[in-house]
Amino acid sequence: MATNRSRRLRKKMRVDEFQELGFDITWTFDASVSEAEIDATVDKFIEEVIEARKLGFHGGGHIEWEGIIATQTIGKCTEEDIAAVKAFWAGQKVTQLEVSELYDIWWS
């Protein structure tokens, strides 16, 4: 491919300054956690980590959750974002927390 692409083409291809990095996450709530606690914990996660860091979470679940975390606008998640997500879930009643490395969400 050509290395001298126009800004418009780089944006359409989501490369260079338009590259988007994100990461995957999965977790399982302990069996002792109630429905109300699950709802409250996920709401707290969205408010304290996702919204506070201007990230987006696309995923879902019930007892077992999975999803992808990326930025709300074109941009790149950072290692600090991964650390904040891990730190939040470390203090919750969850098992099997898995957080992937950063990857290009369009080309990986």
C-alpha cells in the first residue's frame, strides 16, 4: 500500500492519527452477589471508571460479563486505563477477571 495517504483516506482506514486502541475485558460475579448488587456495581464501574476516563464500554452479561473498552472519541486507550479498570475490579466480588493487552480495534 501507498505510504503517502491523504488525511481523508487515513481517517477512513483508521490508521496513523486515526488509529483506535482498545482492550477486551471479562469477569464473573461471585455466586453470593445479588441482582441489586450486580446492577449497583456495574453502574459504579460505568460512572467511576468508564465515564470518568472518557471511555466507552460495549458488552454485557448477567453473572458472566464480557465486552470491549475503547475511547468515546477517536483515540487510544492507555496502559493507565487498563490499570484503572483492573484496580476497580480488584476491590469487587468477582472471579476470573481477564483484561487483554491493548490492540487496534479495527485491524486486529
